Amino acid sequence: MLWWVLFLLVLVILSFLSQLGILFTMQIKSPYLFATIINIMILGCIVGVVVRILKRTRKKEKETLMLKVKELEEKLKAKEEENRS
């Protein structure tokens, strides 16, 4: 996840410099194409980070629910043993 954020930071800096016209001062025929490519890469990184965050959140929710189910099963077993006695 850290690598995604660092790569995103580099792309944002490159995009900023590209929009200022500092990055592509060489005689490149279409600097807007490079700016567009950088913006698409930024969008891809943002989507990747968001998807990873959502997966981790869902995984934590599943783990929490599984622990809750185990606790309830243990309580049910204890109640059943009490009723048998």
C-alpha cells in the first residue's frame, strides 16, 4: 500500500510540473499527450488504493463477524450444557 501512495505522489508531482510546462521543455510534439497519460496513471493508482482499502475493510468486517459467531456458538454450547444438567 505504501508503494501505491509513493508512486501516486511521484505521479502527482510530475503532473503538476507538466501542467506548469516545466517538465516537458524539450521539443516534444505533444506534451498534452504525456500529461494525459500521467493523469490516467494517477487515476489508476487512486482506484488501486481505494480497492485495496475496501478489501481490507471487508476482510476486517468478516473477521469481526467470525469472532462474534464463535462467541455466540460457545455461549449456545454453554447454555445447552446448563439445560442438560
